[in-house]
Amino acid sequence: MIITHELPAHAGAIEALLDGSFGPKRHTKTVYKLRRGVAHLPELSFVAMDDDGQGGQKLVATIRYWPVLIGGSVQAVMLGPIAVDPAYRSAGLGATMIRYSLEQAKLLGHRIVILVGDAPYYVRFGFSREKALGLSLPGPVDPDRFLGLELAEGAMDGLTGMVGRAAPARATLRGAVRSGAAARIRSIAPTAQDGTVIQGLPAPAAAEVQADADMMAAAPLAAAAGGSRRRLRRSMR
């Protein structure tokens, strides 16, 4: 199992996975109003790949982030969608990708993350309804599912306003490497309690994954976020 940056070649498989997870009418949801005409952030968009049993690889999970503006001026990122192939959902793969991508968002200097999702699931990653109480979305949404997370302490204190679309950031995958974000990916290989090897994750993310070892027991996972810098650069060419 490999976790790596999303590439253009993954687009078709990602759309198929999202349709299977959320249905073809997902584009009518309010969150898609914030994504329409705006590119997702490539440096924070990841996929999980696994062997397909025929000598190739298949895409089994995807996570994306999008730039947004709060009150017309405060920059933030919106997590979603995230989807995992049903055969892999009991392995804790979704949690691994969320923790890893949030760590990368913090390393890149992002301060605020918002999402619309199930609070009981996302609170373990630090999201809360309280952080988003002063914010509104440009369409109907269950308010209990509108959550916020501070990647910088106090970033959402007193924050109010409508969440709106933003122009896509100019950062690229290559730029992320040069900025030092991807350089934080270390060649470490902690072992979870079930013997699963977690390779290439930053130390904080690896520690979180090990804490979730009981969730992974159903399907051993060896996740790698590019391995070394050289391997990551090759994947972006």
C-alpha cells in the first residue's frame, strides 16, 4: 500500500470512487458550490494505491483539499471529499490519510481547515462544531456537520463570515518539495502492534497511526508517502 500525491492519471479512478461513495448527484451539494471553477490543491491531494493482483496498481482511496475565503479575506482550506474503497474501510486507511494530510497542511503554513462531515468521526482529528459557529455556507447544510479545525492556535478566535470560493493557490507539487514541506517526510518505519509497517510518514502522523493499530488489524497496511525525497520527486514528473 502506498500513499502518494494525486496525479492527473488518477482522475478517472477518483471520479469512479467518488460516484460509488457519494452517488452521481454529489455535485448538487453545497460544498460543491465552493469547488466549482476552483482547482483542488495539488500539494494536499493524495491517493492510496494497492496491488491489483495482476502486476499493476489500483486506486483505493482519495483525499482532496480546496482553497476557500472566509468573510472575503481570511484564507482557509476545505477538506473533502475523502473516499475509501469499501474493501479497505475497516483498515483505518481513511484516518491515516486525514492525519497525514493535516500534518502536511500545517507544514505548508495553512492555519484553518473546515469541512462538512460526521462530527463523531472527525472530532478525533481535532475538528469541532464550536470553531465554525460564526461561519456560514452559501447553501443548505446540516449545521451539526459543519466543523472547523485550527492548525495555528487562535486562528479561528472570533472569526465570522460567509465561506466563499477562492482562486486556486499557485503552489505546485514541485514547489511544495522546495518549500520544505515534502522534505519533512522521513524514511522512518515504525511497526504497529499487528506488525504493519508504516513507512515514510512524518513522526507525528506515524505516532497517530500506531495509536490506531487496533483499527488496522482487519487489513494490514503499509502506507508510504513517497518514501524518500528522490522517490517523491520521481512521482511528480
